[in-house]
Amino acid sequence: MHFTRRRLLGAGAGLTAMGLAPARVWAELALGNAKVSTVSDGSLLLPGDFIFQHMPEVELAKVLQEAGVPRDRLAPECNVTLYQGGGNTVLFDVGSGPDFMPTAGNVTESLDAIGVAPDDITHVVFTHAHPDHIWGLLDDFDDPVFANATYMIGSDEWDYWWNPNTVDTIGEARAAFAVGAKRRLEAIEDQIERFDDGQEIFPGIAAVASYGHTPGHMSFEIRSGSTSALIAGDAIGNHHVAFHKPGWLSASDQDPALAAKTRAQLCDRLVTDDMTLIGFHLPNGGIGRTEKASDSYRFIQDI
Ligand SMILES: [Zn+2]
């Protein structure tokens, strides 16, 4: 029997039986005349030490118990942001593609479910070049998935991953990240534009340097009148320790001390400026608000 992709999407049980997460739009947000959605690329499966390795265990246990998160195993969602406004259809990050983890790489199916084809994407903007954010650039045949898109990346992020020495300096555990990023950036070298901190990359959307998770990680502030949202990428990478203890050093960050400083600053700004937060690995589609609670923060999703 011949299955079209559309038929498969209509058959959620069939998808699950095939080991694929059902495609869905997670969450939507109206910002002026623009629409911001998150679409699921699936999820990752990671050992707890990926984040928690150097954290104080007794205090950590309390934070995780309160959040209902196990110590040994993490299954973070991957939420790609879709911005539709001003005649542009923009993806912020592209997910993992077919080569990273079997639980991820579903973004094109999720887009298809809301009537957005890969060729409709006018721009792809990267927060950073880790596998779960950039490997989805290429399909099974190493062809670009978003054939009509202009690509955009922060200048420092580009310089870091383009540097041939990075594979030797990044450390053994992440050497494959360096090889994978370089290969994909080479594939789009002629279609990429670089931007810097504070630059307005589209009307009402400005780049916000949020270095530490990677050397050139960028977040994005979307502003419409008095309403604003922050696409944080992995600068705020989970809904538990990142909010409860933003100053703790996380093993998932390439420069943990700088990432902690960045995280604390972003949390403060989200509260002070009353911004909506859109996080790539935050739960239930990743859109919510940040609330201050004594000397820590909470991620709230009752918007
Ligand atoms: Zn990530």
C-alpha cells in the first residue's frame, strides 16, 4: 500500500507505531500582525549528566523533585520557532535532521501538518550550530531541505565553527559537533548572511548576544508595540535548574561560567521587561513566561 506523507500525518497511531512522534504545532503567539508558532522537531534522549554533572547533588535533588524531573535521564523537547510576518516565513533553527537521534528530525512533517512546505521558508536564522539546531539543514541525500531560504547566523558563531582548528580545541566529546557543523555551513556558504549583537535582522526582530552555551550563541527579541518575546534558543536550556539555579554551571554549556552569567541576565530581563519566552528545549512547546521567586525564577505556562 502506498502512503502519502499527508495520509501518514492523519494516522497518528501509525506514526507512533513507526517510532515517529506525531507532528503537531505546539504553541502560537500573536505579535501585532505577525504570528509566532513553535513546531516540534521531536525530542532528545540524554543522560542526566549532560546537564547535571558538576552540580551539588543534595540541592539538585530538591530542585529536580520539585520539577518532577529524574536525575538520570533527560528527554527534552525540540521546538523550532516559525515566524510569519512582513511577507517573510522564517524558521529559527531547523532541528536535527535524519542523522542525530531517532527521536528527533521531524520538523518538516510538523510544518507540513500546518500547511507550510520547505520551499515556503524564506529565511532560516540560527541561534547556534549544535546538531539539534543545524543538522536538519540537509536531507538524507545531503541536499538542502529549505531550498529557497536565505540563511542567517551570528558572526562570532560562524567564525567559531568555520575555524578548522575548532575540531581540535572543542574537546573529544564534541568533536563530532564541529565536523557536523562545518560540513553544513560549507553547504550553505553562498546563501548565508552574518549579523551582530543588537542588529535588527527583520523589522521588529533584533539579535541579542547570549554567549556561553556556544561561543557565538544568539537569541532574538521580537517587539510589537508594548508586547515583546525572546527566542532564547539554548541560552535558557531547560525548565528546572536553568530557572531555579541560573547561576549553577551546566555541563551542557561550552563555557559554563559565561553561560551562567548570560542565563541570569536573560532571566532578569524577561521578568523586568515582562517578555514572553520561547525556549527550544522548554516543555509543552516552549512558550511561556518567567516569574521571579525570591532568589530564583520559575517558568510559567498559563498564558
Ligand atoms: Zn539544543
